[in-house]
Amino acid sequence: MQRLAMDLRMLSRELSLYLEHQVRIGFFGSGVGLSLILGFSFAYACYYMSSIAKKPQLVTGGESFSRFLQDHCPVVTETYYPTVWCWESRGQTLLRPFITSKPPVKYRNELIKTADGGQISLDWFDDDNSKCYMDASTRPTILLLPGLTGTSKESYILHMIHLSEELGYRCVVFNNRGVAGENLLTPRTYCCANTEDLETVIQHVHSLYPSAPFLAAGVSMGGMLLLNYLGKMGPKTPLKAAATFSVGWNTFACSESLEKPLNWLLFNYYLTTCLQSSINKHRHMFVKQIDMDHVMKAKSIREFDKRFTSVMFGYRTIDDYYTDASPNRRLKSVGIPVLCLNSVDDVFSPSHAIPIETAKQNPNVALVLTSYGGHIGFLEGIWPRQSTYMDRVFKQFVQAMVEHGHELSGM
């Protein structure tokens, strides 16, 4: 609230200076123009404060988790003030990749082998200069899972690493097969229903640092994959806690929303071309089992999944794949504390598909639902370049779990 007040004071000061230097005699000089501007500004400010700036809805399956978050992760109970000039879902979604900074991060790459002869690219930020956790064997480790075609270079991943560095933590980014520049050694990519690669990565990382607190955070499709893994494993995972951001809970509902004309034009077709580009680099690996010419003619994510993803992973139909890919079915089986941040105006994940009632039945689950924020948006402040609401939720939650997670051991 204090930061918003400072931003509004700065905006008012800039507006006053503009009026002082630009308003001339005539229509504006008569005071009518100035009155209109001030009236409009006041009306907009009232509308913003009454209808846009709201506290998120916190849905938990148990009183213990709720109290824990209120005590150690207070951002989830504070009013979220979206950027005053860009709070609409599509605007937030489109703007974030362009407006947010990309903090410099120096990675150490590691390629690990899989049981089928493939390889997975991991990008490590070891944080060897950590002053809080100088012993690498016990330094908290955060596994980060990017979105659909994302890699360790995405701005939201870089921000998470920057925040983890402030806390003294180590990070490792799980790049899905074939998207981070590494060679594809087998005719297989990835999907959010198949958790085998993630299981391999988690066991590998845990074997390297078995004494270190181990957490994970997944964004968009990365969060869907993480939740499907957690639902499958229950409490039998080395992860201590997890967080997800802008997850698509029901793949059918997500696809239907993204196929609406405006959403298709702004998001669906572009993401489809990104998927096609990512597999076209390895085209020679798939030609024996998949009609690649047919795949390259897909005009939507659903068509791509029907022609490529579902075929690659052996699903009989696209409906079978989408049913298996939807994490809402497995939420009830999650066995460690998980915080899930979604915006109810996210066109990638419609609000009616968010599993609120299921979350209420699992004491390990907390849903944080903002009224605005879009898909991986959550912009705030007048000029939202350095930090977002999503970043603050991530930082407070992982710190809370590392430093106070023992309070939930009896949950």
C-alpha cells in the first residue's frame, strides 16, 4: 500500500507539471478542460480502488496451512494492486515478456541421461557465494519448471533465480527435451501428463544434495507437470514443498478458451507455431512414426496435440490425453504443502475450471486467486519492470517453507 501511494503521488506530480507547462488559454485555460481531466482521474481512481485492487481469495484445505501462510507468507492476504494502466488479462499477459527486466544469470549446464537413451538439459545456478548457506551440501535447492515452450532464459525464471540468490538458495532449471538447444537423441519430446523425465530429474538432484531442503516451482505447463507428478507420488517425494503459477487446471477448458477468436489470434496460433518450430529442428527423429507434414499444418494447440503429442505418448485419442494431462484430477492426492497462484481472469485457465472444492478437501493445498493478473502477468506498480506480485509470492513462500516448514510437519 505504501509503494502504491508513492507511485500515485509521483503520477500526480507528473500530471501537475504537465498541466502547468501545457495548459494554455482557451478551452483548457477556462478551467473546463482541467476540470474534465481531474474529474476523470478521480472517477478512475475510485473505480480502480473499488473494483480492481482487491485481496486475493485464499482457499485452503486446512486451518493449519491457512495460519501458516498468514504468519509467514503475508503477501497472499494483502491487497494486490495491478498496474493502474494495464490490469486487463490479455494486456497483462502480452506485456510482461516485454516490460519486465531480465536479470543476468550465469548457468552451469548439465546433461543427464534417461532410461530410454535420451538426455535432459539442466541449467544450474549454484550460488556458491551464498553467505547464508556456505555449505553446499545443505544449501536449499529450488527446482524450476518453465512453461510450454519456455527455457531457463525466460524472464520469470530469471526473476525467480534472482530472488533465490537474495535468499542464498541454489536453483536448477529443468529444460524439457529438445527445447534448450541440446540434441534430441531419441524420438521423444515432452508433455505435461508424462512425469518420467521429471521423476528422473528430481531423483538426480536429490541424490546430489540429499541433506539440502528441496523445493520446486512450476509455471504454466511446468506447474501442470509438477502437480501431476505430486498427485502421482503423494507424500513419497523428496520435495519438501512446491509452488505453481498460472496452471491450466482442466486441459479441455483451457483449449476451449484459447480457441475463442480473439484468444486464438493473440495467443493460440503463436504458441502453435512455437511448438512446430521446436520439433521441426528435430524433424528427422519423428518421420517414421508421425506424419510431420500434417503436424506442421496445425492451426491450434489442440490440433498440434492431436497430431503430435497424443500420438507420441501413445494415447488412443486426444480426449484421452487431455483427460490424463489435467492436474485437477490429481490434486486430492498431493501429499506435500503446495501453493497455487492463479488469476481468475486468465484466458489460459478459465476460472470455472479451478478446482476450489477439491482444494478444500486436501490440507496440503492452498489456492491463491487474484481477480486480475492474466497468465504469468501479475504486474504491479506504475512501471512494473523489476518485480511482480507473482515474484513476491514465490519469494515469501519458498522462504517460509525453508525457514518455518517444520511447523507444518504435523499437518
